[in-house]
Amino acid sequence: MVVSLTLTFPDYARLVPIVLGDVKPEGIDLTWIRGPRVQMLSRALNDPAVQGGEHSLAQHLYRIAAGDRSHVAIPVFPLRNFGARDIFVRRDGGLAAARDLIGKRVGMYSWSASGSVWYRHLLEHLAVPVDALRWTIGPIDEPAPATPTKLPAGVVAAPAGRALSDMLRDGDLDAIVSPLRPRGFGGPDGPLVRLMPNFRAVEQEYYRATRCYPPQHVVILRRAVVEKSPKILPALQSMFDAAERHFIAGQRYFPYASPWLEADIDETDALIGEQPHAHGLEANRATLEAFCDQASRSGLVARKVAVDELFEEYLRAAGR
């Protein structure tokens, strides 16, 4: 029996083999909806017209910790990111290394997002105690809303009408952490610069020490769909695995993103392996354990969640 399934995803180059139909899931009539990332992540969880898609790994963890199993996850991680590149300071601010952040005022876009969990993991690795920073949470470039989000003790919301990038440029913050380049960054004379311009070396050292290439997002599906057809879980896993192999093979023949892409790929292969974005539970177990541990130590969950709990239904469907 063929199962009809509609999933939402942002436009990622590594998923193009699925979009073009070069890779298809066995036994699934798949409708693939593409669009802006924030909109697609929200629809995967909240739109009754779709059955799932890409969503926040942290939010899935929080639901499982709270006993909410309305959505099921498969160990597919469409988005990953190292974090050293995402710390920005004023050009004339006098900060030049991670340790310079200790005691400083630091802005971040969210306290509970997947990326925020990983940023704290990175800072701890760099010997920067998270509680040694004075945190402000708010939008990076858009004015903060009048009603602040509930935050833990010692963490404050940005003042209504202020954006973190403006606060940094105005001297009200010493640094900001942002996965997107903030307003004011770029160009030889831009007021904002990266705290660690050598971020590649920092991130490579972080990987050598932790073996973590941090996943931000995971693929979720509505439980009701999975209960009717549990075999769609391993079928989708196989589809994403095949798409990743297809994409990686293509990169070696057409270096369209950079004329030196092949050199970058060789360097990545030497450090991480030929499948740096590998899906699957066992290939990512240690990284996921680090994520669950960091979320627990950050007080984001009332109990530490075991990695297998995140993918309980998938493991059952796959006969493990």
C-alpha cells in the first residue's frame, strides 16, 4: 500500500536529489513543500494540512521530556552548524578571544533554541563558564517585543524596541551570538567583526575534542500518520541517506560553491570523514548524548532525556 505524505522543508542544496525526484521513498507518494525556513519549521509542527518535515531538535527534546509524544522523529539532521563563527563584537570593543567574554554583556537570539544549547556547549569547551556571562535575549536585527519571553534567573530580555545588533553597536552589549550575520557586519570598515576570525581552526579543534558537528534540526512526523503506517519511518530514513550520498558525490564533480571546494572537501574528509552530514542514530549517538546532557545542565528540561527516547518509534519500526 502506498502512503501519501506531505512534508515541509527549506531550500537546502543537499536535499535537491529529493526535490528533483532523483531519490524517492519506497512505498510513499511524497509531496515536498519548500519555502522560508521559519515558516516551514512552523508548518511541520502546526499545519494540519501537512504530516511533518524539518523542525527544531531542541523543541522535540522538550516535548519528549514533558511527556508529549504527539510527534515522532527519525534520525535525520538537515541542518548542522559549528558556532565559533557566530560570535560578533564591535571592531573597537577590545575583545579578541573567547576568554575575553567572561564578565561581559552578551546578547543571544534565544535561550532555548537548539543553536543556543550548542553555543553554551562550545563556550564551556573554550573555558568560558556560561554563568560568567551577563545574558540578554532578544531579536538580532528587529526591535524586541514589549512582552518579554520567560527567562531563567540572571538572564534578561532586551528592552522593548531594541535590537541586539543596535545594542552592540551602541555599546549596551559587548558581544552578540547570532547564526545569521547581524546588521553592521561585513566590509573592511563595518562596525561589527567576528570575535574569532580564525573560526575554522577553533571549530576544527572543537570537533577533535568533542567529536560533535552540532545538529540543529531533525525530521518529525505526526504520530497519527506513523501509527497507521510505521514502515514509513525506515523508508524515509533510507531516502534521506540516499539523497546525502547523491549530493556528496555531486560535489566532487561540480565545485560550484567555491573554486576551492574540492580542497575544502578533502580537508573535511580528513577530519570528519566522507559523510560529515551522516544521518542515522548510531553515527550521531555521542553528539546527541552531548546535546541532551547540555540541555539538562542548562535547566531546560526537568529530567535528562535518553537519546533512544527521542527516536523510540523509529527504533521500534526499524526492528531495533
